Amino acid sequence: MTDRTTFELIKEKEAQIEELLDPSTFTLNPKVVELQQDIENLRSECSHEYAVADGACSCKHCGKTIEIVLYKSLTCPQCKIAKMKLDKKNIPYTEEMNMEVFEARGIKGIPQMDIGDKRLTSIRDISKWIDAVEVK
Ligand SMILES: [Zn+2]
């Protein structure tokens, strides 16, 4: 078991799900639900390491893709650094500069960055994260 990667395990379970899915009925096989839960558990235990390929950023172990949001202003020099680093690695992201959105999402300073459901709140953490992303 230990020599199999998370990625292989997930691929295997996804293949099993595909076999179990019956297009002629909308009834969900309980085994499918179980397999989907297994995949979710594998992903939540994964120590995600992200890589950029084909315009998407995803974990190289479990395949989880993430959305990246950079909270910034036009004039902040640290925001410029974050943006430059993201662009240099071709990491896809969206920029957010709307104060109302900041307030709604609890953003109290910039730059900050959302990596899926995880928030990075300093340029130091943002830089560290970007540096660790692999480019394929
Ligand atoms: Zn992962």
C-alpha cells in the first residue's frame, strides 16, 4: 500500500466509479457514494503540493484544482511583487480590488491571497507559497 501514491489511488477509485455509474438510471449506487467519500478523505489528508499545467493550478498528488484570488490595490508595492511572482510562473488567478468584497470576505489588509479555502495574509507567506508551486 505504501508504495502507491495518492494520485494513483484516486485514479483507481475514479475508474471504479465510472464502471459503477449506470447511465440508464438516476439511482446512485451506495458504493459510488462510498468511493466518492474515500476520494474526499484522501484529498483532505493530502499535504497538497501545487503545480501549474495547461493553465490550471492543481495538486500533483491528489489532483485537486484550486482557485486563487489576490486581494490588492493598484498602488501597493507588495501587491505588485505578489502579482509579478504569480505572472512569472503563469499561475492563473483573479484580482480583487473591490472594497465591498474585502469587507464581505473579511479582508483587513493587502496583499492577501486565497488558495482555495485557505487564506494567506502576508507577502511573506504569499511569496513562499508561490515559490513552492512547480511549473510543468
Ligand atoms: Zn493534494
